[in-house]
Amino acid sequence: KIWLLGGIFGALNPPSNQILDHLGYIVKVITKQNTQARSKSKSTYPSFLRLLFRNKLPSFVEWASLRGKIMKALNAIGQIYRQFRITQYLPLTELQSTLVELVHEPTGARVMHIVNDDQENLFALSFQTLPDSSNGVAHILEHTVLCGSKKFPIKDPFFAMTRRSLNTYMNALTGQDFTCYPASSLVEKDFYNLLEVYLDAVFHPNLRKESFLQEGHRLAFAEPENKSSPLTFQGIVYNEMKGAMNSPDSRLSKILGSLLTPDLTYAHNSGGEPEEIPNLTLEELIDFHQTFYHPSRCLFFFYGNLPLVQHLDFLLHHILGETKKIPQLPPMPSQKRFTAPLYAQKIYPIAAQESPENKTLVAISWLTASISQQTDLLGLSLIASILMDTDASFLKKALLQSGLCGQAEASLDLEMSEVPFTIVCKGCKEGAAEKIKTLCFTTLQAFITQPIDPQAIETALHQLEFERTEIGAEGIPFGLTLFFRAALAKQQGIAPEHTLLIHSLFDDLRNRLQSSSFLPDLVRTYLLQNSHYVVLSMQGDPHLEQEEKEQEEKRLEHIKQQMTSTECEEIILQAKRLAAFQEEQENISLDCLPTVTLKDIPRKPQYLPLSSQKADNLPVFYSDCFTNQIL
């Protein structure tokens, strides 16, 4: 019977949904009633035909996993399963995985699955989110969608699930041009519980006014029921970003983004600037959600050993079956390149008692290659390592020995569509920017006019490759590492295999390094002869924090002066309604959330086959596993 099922299934191209449903039901019956089927072998085929054409369709929950076992693989470009069409099927030998990309034709939703034997399955719902201001809309929306949804109308399904789940990772992240919602688990039932909660959160959030006031921003009196007390700004994201933007590094990064890419979304602070966050309205938040958080514009990423068809069935059952297609977002434009470098001077806050002497930050940032030019970017990463990794590195040594700075570092922002190469010097004297720039260019010129030490190249190459291949780096699942490499590139229009195959990229880099001109050519093209760069000097100011505080107080005082007595009373009532809402949410039952029971947990631990061999007459026991070529 199983052979017959396989024959029928293989003859269907593509198999109809109804036949698939019946086949799933047949396998269930055969599995549960195997003994009875053998004892009634004479009636097997009539029973089979009756099941095939007459029996009632089973529910999704009853047979989804069985159908996954029937369809062991979707393994050909162009193959269609329930209107999901495979657009890419590529074995990733070095990762012991297979990359499968699909598009759901009725909605345009994109699915990416990295298939392998890893039991730590991970999903991520990823959206391109492109703010056109620094009002923090993407960040506040990330918080607010997790404050209750249509199916799970409770205070915080996200954190509530941490107590009802065996997840190995749960998070929500706002990047410069994306927002993603990843989670992982070793337990199949738990995995789908989390996916159900996340799907409802991002696609059917309640987005209540109270949640917006709590997570984003609101006006409140310093003494909540005293309208004579000072007016203040409150809100979780608002307060978070006030703290974050007190950091000199955060200010430096955001200023560089605004100067280096003025025409792109990176010119804005996706987390939100404290002075701009209060400008955001609830209506703008809802519009942003409708624009960017549509299933047609979502990338559904999966990783691990659970069958792809189960994921597809789940998406159809919970979200895609009810979705109407909208157009994809247009490609992100390229930044128009400068014809001359840009110089800027800014200030950042230091403690009131600190001296500003030797507190200047100097940054030189070049806009280099597109994210599609992976080999060039890998070469630039290698150059940054050779030049700046240690105090003895070629450029860092020159900077430190010059006495122009106390610290120096280099970085590339590989999550941007066009990648900045940035050198930051700290502990500088005021007015040192031009001297530092001159020294950098002189040293880079010297670097390319003499042979580069092969040992320095190999050391930097080894370290760079180790960092890119390590499993479990920074305490996150390996599936999430691959998501950041593949899915974010996909959202920029880049073929994900170009960013996934790290060892192939390094093999290509090594081949190019056979030419002694490869690294010098990169330095000339992207640094020495590139006019699109910014020289930024930031002076520490012990008065700035107080000045910004006074500016905020003046702004709030002006707002208060424009308010009527009725509007002041409304702020007091708003605070009471918010407190009542928060208390009400605390008392809502969590029973609507899915949970894991003992029967959902595998009874047997993961089996690791053990092998042995002798080394110098000593028995050595080992279990082969994927290490990404790290020994």
C-alpha cells in the first residue's frame, strides 16, 4: 500500500490539494490500523478506493505532519505545491544543507528554507522597514505589535510565551532597514506554538492607543494628578532612546549615516531620535504597519529539519489563505556619489565635571561597495583587519605613535545596501581631524607601495574566516546567523547563496590574493581614489546634556502654555486610563496562549552515533557532527 501511494503521488504533477489531503488521511488510517489491515487483506483495495474518493477530509492538525513524511522533499525548480512555486533549489554542500526558495503565487509572499538535520529549528518573519524620518516608527511598531493581537489579546504574548515554551531563542529586532521576529525550539509543537503567536502578532496586532502611549511616547505631568506640575515626555522607546543616544558611539554612528547616505533610509535613526519621537502619531504608526507588515512583503525564513511542507501548510492555514496580494516594495535606490569629500564638526555630551581636553572623536568614513559585491567586501574586511586589528597593525600603529589619538579602530557596516568603511580615532585633541586624515591617506599610500607581509595576510584571513564560520557565536542559534547572512541579502535583491557560502567566498578570495595587486587595487578604488567620504570631528561638551535638558523643558513648557484647562484634564484622565488598562491587562487569563505538554516532548534524547579508533594504542571515542570546518 505504501508503494502504491508512492506511485500515485509521484504520478501527480503537481498533485491536487484534495488528493494530497486524502493521501494524508490514508496514511493515518494505515498507520493506526496496520494490524487490522493485514487481517482484512482481501478488502484492502476496495477500502483504499473508498478512502481515496469518499471519506471526509481530515483536519490540518490530524495529518499535516503525516503529509510532510509523504512529501520527503520539494526538490526541483518550478515544482508547485499548493500554489507555492519553487524558484531556487540549491544544495549547500559546505553547510551540509539545502537552500529552497519559494513564492506563494496568489500573494507574492516569499519563503526561504535552509534544510538540514539540525533539530534546533528556527523561523524568522522579516520585513523591510524603511523610515523616512527619525521619529522611531519602526522601533515603536516592533514594540507595539507585541502588546496583544486578534487571537491573543493579552498584555504581552511575547514574554508570556517565555513561561509556556521550551524555546532556545526568542526576540524581536529593529535594524536600519529591516525588522525581524525570530524564534527557535527543539520541540516541534513548541516551534509551531511560537510561530502561531508571532504570525498573529505581526499581521493582526491590536495596535491600541494605550499600547502606543505605553511603548512609544505620551505627555504626562511630573505629578500625575497635578496639572500645575511640569509636563514631561514618557514612553518605553522614548526613554530607551534617550539613554542610547547619550552614548558617544551611537551619536557618531547616526551622524555619519546622515552625512554619508543623505538620500537613503540610513540617513534616519530607525530607533528614533528623542527630540523627534514625540512627533509620531498613532495614525502614522498604523499606516507604517499597513505599508510594510503585509504578508506579500514578508520573507518567511525557516531553518532546520522540520519538513518544508509543514511550514507551508501552516502558513496557508494561519495567514496566507486569507491574504490579498499587494505589489512588492521597489528596490532601494543607490546613493548619489559625492564629487568631493564632506567635512563636519559636531558635539556630544560628556559629564559636567569632565574636561573636554583629549575627548574629541575623529571619524573618516568612505562609502564603498554594494552588498552585492561580496568578494570586494570580504577583501575590504581583510584590509581593515591587516591595517587596524592590533596596536602593531600597519595603520593603527602609525596613528597611535603619532600622538594624535589614544585609541583607533576600523569597521564595516555589512547590513547596509552600500557598505561604509569607517576609521574612528578617540582621545584626540581638538582640531586634529585634518592631521589624522592626512596621516591616514599617507599611510594607506605607503601600504600599497610596498609588499604586504604574507604572514599578516594569512593571520588576518584565518581570524576573519574563523569569525565568519563559528557556530554559536555570540550565543545565538546557527540558524539565526544564517538568517542574517541570507535573508537580509535577499531583501536587498542579492542571491542568498552568495552570502551563505562563506568557505567558497574565502576560496575565491584566496585565489584573488595570488595577485599581488588585488589588495592594493581595493585600497585605491574604495579609499584613496574615492571622493565619497566624510571627515567628522566631534568635540566633547560638558554643557550639552544640560542644554538639551533645558531645550526639552522649554519645548514642554511651550506645549503646556498652548493647552487649555480641558486639555490638561485630559492628560490626567489619560494617565488614569493607561494605569487602569495596564492593571486590567495584568489580570487577563493567559489560557488563550498555546502551551507545551509532557506528551509533546520527545521521550528519547537525541541519538549521537559513537565511533572509536585507536591513537597510539589509546582508544578514542567520537561522534561525527557538523562543525562548519572548525576543528
